[in-house]
Amino acid sequence: MTSIYEAEPSPERAGAMLVAALTSQRAEPRLAGWLAQEVASFDPGWRRRVGRELAYDGGERGMVGVGLALLSGVASPEDTAPVRLLGLLSRDFGQLAIRVLRHVPGAGGDLVWLAERSDPTRHAQAVEALCDLAEPVTHAWLLREGVRLDGPSTAAARRVAETVGLADLLDGEEIPPDVVEQAGRLLLAMTQRGAGSAELRDYTDAASALVRFSRAAARMNATLDRYAMIMALLADLHTGQAATLAWPDRELALVRTALDRLLDQSAWADCLADAARSGNPDTYRRACWATQLRTTLRQTPPVTPSSNDFRARIAIRVSVPDPAHRGTVETRILVNGRHLCAEAFTAGPAEQPENLLGPDHPLHADVEPHEVRLAQTDCTEGCCGALFVTIERRGDEVIWRSWRNPDCPGLDLPTLHFDAAEYDAEVARAEADHSWEWPARTVARLVRARLREQPDLLARWDCAAGWVAAGPPDTSRVEVSYFHPARPRGGDDLWLQFVAVIDLPANDPEDMRDEIVRRITDSDPRRPQWLAGGSAEAAQAYGFDWPPRRS
């Protein structure tokens, strides 16, 4: 009897054995990607032949997935039509089909076809593949459709700008208005949280593209979308990534001024006024956001460096995203006019104002040093890091020192020295300034303060307040979380979390605060419809039905 170990099979025989073992598996892209790497050195003709047999004639999900994996890197133009059709059958097949098409010269049109018919994730993957292919015939589509501000394709904004030559597109006298708008949207996408915290700064031509956009922006007709786009770019030019670019002398100020003056023109001012009078709640909120943001930028001029070479100057600005797009409210700390977190930490947003400007006063400087978290990743601090600094007061100075990022042991940032009187005044001003809030955010702050000041309101039901949050600026929603029991005795104790989700009509914020507190505390707030966390064991112990499936 011959042992199976007596002779090593040929690569093709080993590959066939591997394929036979995997075709019964579910076509997960991760598994298929691993297979493609394992057989990358095998004969391309063998991979192409077996891949086609499995992908086109396999008839089973696992066979098709393995077939697409085998075709990656060896497919020819004649494969593009059937591969793109297979890509529509499922999300997994879509990712595998894109993996195949990105290596086929001339497949740009097929990737566009698949992207236009796919979900947001597959659309983003197709855009990345199109940037790899860099076929000029697809550049117009990439500029027009490649990036969606509220989708995962935002992460590809810089690559799209580099692929289409964005700065060069804006260099001319007769630029079509739609190209100007598409360029502005692409520049804005690079400033968004979904793109990461350094995409605009990593784009080599960012400053020149912004300069050329500011000169060409007047070619666009005024619409609310375009007004909001310009306002968001202006905000970033004041306090975001754009403000930290390596600008030539006075160039940044000139770009800000050009865009600001454009919005002063009657057509743009009338456009905003019409939006505010439209009667559409979403349009009205967006117009209010743009109006408030413009007022804030004008009332808080750019921060200049301190005249004292040894001491820095601090300014604190709250950044609120366009209500029409997802985003995070950030506390942007400017040191000598530069966004500190945008330069020192690129893995996530700056902290929200409630965390830095709230009732615990974390930015206050005392003789006793204390550590403050200024920013953290979109996931969690424990996963991908955060930015910490130690704050202390020494005589007439406030000192920021001992910078720390758990995910970057070698972090080396300079110690900052501030004039204590100037520092205290700016922190106090920022803590008292709530002009950036929308109504629901104001109500959430007032509810949070009431529950903090009067813990007995919930304690009588053996509950303790957790977080209180406002919905996005386009809603009037407030969410209040609380725990039962109020004081678990130890880490192994049973507990439940409830979240009251309340939509209220526009009204006086203090009246809405009182209404929310009344709804939650006048009767037992431990209501089944608000059960949001804990465990099935805790639910059973406290007399609740644990939901079988939670979204």
C-alpha cells in the first residue's frame, strides 16, 4: 500500500486537492482571497481553466466563489461580462468580481457598470479598483460618482483626486460649473471623518486645488447644496485639516476671503434665505446650520501666534457637521491657529464638547496635574489609540506636557506653555458658549444637568442616569440612558440598561427638558420598550422578557 506521504503532489495536483476541499465551503471573500494568494504561483492557464469551470458552470455557491478567486489576476477581457454579472448575485460575489476585474486591462467600464448597481460597500470597492486601473475613460465618472459623502467611498476621496488629476482640472479659464462642484465635493470628502483624519493633508496638491477651487467657485449657480459645501470647506479652512496645510504666505487668508465674499453675493444670500423660508424642516435646519456657522466664523477670527516666543496661544472651537451628512461634533483645539488634534492624531476625531467643556471642567488647569483625553479613534481607545495630555498650572502659566497615545509608544510632542490668564479666559468662554447647539442638543444638555443635580429623581426607582444624547441636527430626538439597579455591588452583579428615545416638537428648550424628565421619572422608567442592555439572566431576575433578537 502506498502512503500518501511518499510523494509530494505537483502544484496543480495540490491546487486541485485544495479546490476540491474548499468548493463545499461558503464563498467568503476572506477565504477566497487566501486561496488566490496560495495559488498565485501556479500555472496561469490551469487557474484560468479551472476558475472558469467553477465560476461559470459550478452551479453551487462555494464553487462559484472559489472559481472567482482562481480567476483573480489571470482573467482576460473575455471574462469581464460574465464576471460582472456574477458580481450582482450577492455581496460576496460582488467583492470577488471586483477583485477579478481590477486586474483586467480595459475593464474600467465593467467596474463602473457593477459599481452603479451595487450597495455602498461594493461601490467603494469598485472605486478603489478603478483608481488602480487609472483608465482615463473612467475619470469623468470617478469625479462625478466616485465619492458619496455619506458612504464608505469617502475613504477613497484622496485616491480619486490623485487619479483624475483634480488640481489640473481646476487650472483653466473655462471650467464647466459641474466640474467645479464635483471638485469641491471631492475636496470636502477628504475633510470628512469617514475619510480619516489626514486625507486632505496627505493629498500633495491640496493647497493648490483649494486655491483654484476658490477662484472657480463663482462659475457655479447658487443652490443650498453648493452653499453648504462652501460653508463646510470654509470651516475646515479655519479650524480643520485645510488650516494645517503648508500654505504660502497669505494664501490661506486669500482663499478664505474669496469664498466668504462669494457667499455675500445677492444670488447666494437669496438662496440661503429661500431655504430658510421653504417650510421643509430638513431644509430649514440646514439653512440654520449654515447661517450659524457663518456667523461663528466671522465672530471668531483666526487665531494668531502669541507675541511671546515661549508661550503659545490657545483657542477652542466647536465644529458641527452639515445636518445633511453624517458627522461628529468635535472640540477643535487650536494652538497658534493650528488644529492640534488634526496634526498630532490621525486615527479619529477630537472629543465631543460635552467631554471637554462639560460640568467636570476637564480643561481647567490646577496645581495638581491631571490627564485629559483630547481625541480617540472611531472604534475604541483600546483598539486603535487616543491622544492624551497632562495639564497643570505653575504660577502664571498653564502647561500641557507628557503627551500619550496607547497605540503609539514613541509619541513625541513638545511641551506647550500658555499664559494662565489667557488660557482661563478662553476655556471659560468656550464652556459658556452654546451657540453651536441645535435645539435637541440644548435639551439634552439641560436634561443631563437636571439628572445630575437631582439624582433622586431616578434613584427612587433604583435607577441611575447614564449618558444623554441628542439625535442628528435634522431631528428633534433626545435619548436618555439609565441603569438598574442604581448601584451594582460588584462586577458580577446583574444589571440592566434602559434607553428612553423621545421625539419632541419644537418648543422652548427648558419646557422640553421638563417634559422629558417628567416622562421618565414620574412613573416607573423600567419599561420593556426601553430595555437596551444587560443580559438575559438580569432580565429574568428583574422580571423582564429578554428580546430574542436585538437590532
